[in-house]
Amino acid sequence: MQIVDVAWRTLEDGTYESGLRVWREGGDTLDFLPASPGKHLNWSFRGPKRCVGNIDSTGKLVKCPEDAIILRQGTRCGPCSAVDFYDPCIRCDGRTCMASEARKTQCDMSDYSVYAVLFNDSTLKVGVSSKNRVRLRWIEQGADFGGIIHTVTGGRKARRLEDRLGKHSNVTKVVRGERKIKSLQDTLDIEVAQSIVDDFIVGIESIELGTHVEMEALSKHYSLPTLKIKPTPWRKRSDPINERPLVGDVVGMKGSLLVTGIGSSYTVADLKQVVGYSLDSDGDITMVTQSGLMDFF
């Protein structure tokens, strides 16, 4: 099976489940491989990294017709990126829109939330998500606190606001996986988190945004408990992924970070690193519907 993405999905009881979206061998069905606490993993990853496909105008992920090998960063080949309905939106700053007319119309009519998330090492990030999945977006990133700064109709307006906010000091629009791994054992009180965001918003001095963003603690939504032992990174960035095993019992997940344990030792892997690779696994696969993939953007 080929790994398509790290996935969090909302269950009927309002809780969240983490795992991987995968292409089944020899088919075009998108499946879900859960990574539940206590599950024993005996995973091995095989290269080369291949294109994960493209999303069409209905929000459905379509397999790459060429099964193209990716020799660079990213997860899509050139042809799949060219036809992907949402690919231009990833790089959008709200100024020049490169999307199709159909996507522009959809974007202009949709509601988006510009948000702030905070990590336990006090890293403050701003971003944009469609309004109906903003909390899920925070959880996918592994943030510890999240709050909505402003909700607007039209993605380009939202991106311009995000870009403007991201140029302020002490805030970022990207948090790397290595930084998230280093902060796994850090802690931050909700009062301190609220104060950090309040100071940021007041410093902007914008009547449009107001002076307060109500922050929400997100730790209860993750399956990862408090770690008393520092986990060892699964690999260094220079280490090859091909044929590299990941073995142990799942301790939990936070964003794309998977912590496994063998005895008293822990290992942490950023599963974003293995997207596009083939996975040999003895785990069960369950079906996942493709409806709603467009909500990622």
C-alpha cells in the first residue's frame, strides 16, 4: 500500500481518530489505516517515493496515472500538480489567483477562518482554514492551543489577512516537524497561552480584528499522554527511509507525530516524512469515504 497522507478524522461521538490514508495495492480505493494507542506496529517503508495523485473538482483524490517517481521535495509529480483543483491555493497569498475559474468562484463564496495556534514552546503561528473544519486543522498540525482571529467570506481576503499578520514579529506561518518534536515534553498553561495571543492581537491595533481571541486548549483531543521520558527521533533527516523499519506499540499521536514504545524506551516519527512511500504492514485497513477532501483547503 502507498501512503497518501497523515489523517485525523472526526468520529460520531465528537472525538478524533488518527492514522494514515493509503492507496490499496492494485486498486484506486482510498483507505484508512488507524494508529490507535496500544496497537503493535511492524512497519517497513519501501521506496522510491511516488506521486500521491491529484484532487479533482469534486474533492476526490485520483491516483497518478503514471505512478510517477518523486525525486525532489513534495508529494505530487508535475502533471498531477498542474491539474490538481486546489494546488494553486496552497501557495496563495491573496494577491494573484492562479486557480481555475470554477475554483475561484467556489473560493469567493466560501467562509474561511483566519486563526492563531500556539505550541507548548510558545511558538505562535497564524493560518487559514475553511470555517467548518478549523479545529480539525489545528489538530492535524499538532497545536496545543487554537483560536479564531477573524472569519471572512472569500479565500483571497483570508489569505491577505494571514499574510499581513504573518509579517509581524514573534509569529510564523510555518512550524517544522523538528521543532514540534523538540517541544513534545514542554508544557504551557492556558492562561499563559491566552496572554501571548492577547499581546499579539493588541499589538496589531486593528479595529477589524478587535482586541481578544478566545483560545482553546487542544491536548484532550490527542491520543498522546504526557511523556515522562524523552522519545528518540526515528530518523535523522539525512537517514534513508527506504527499508527503514518502525516497530513498537503505539503510545499515541499528536498532529503528524507518532510515538511508539518498546519497553521503557520511546521513539517519535514524523509521518509526514513517509508520505509517498510504500508501506508493508500487518495492520488492519478500514474504508474511508472521500467526501470532504476539498475541506482541507
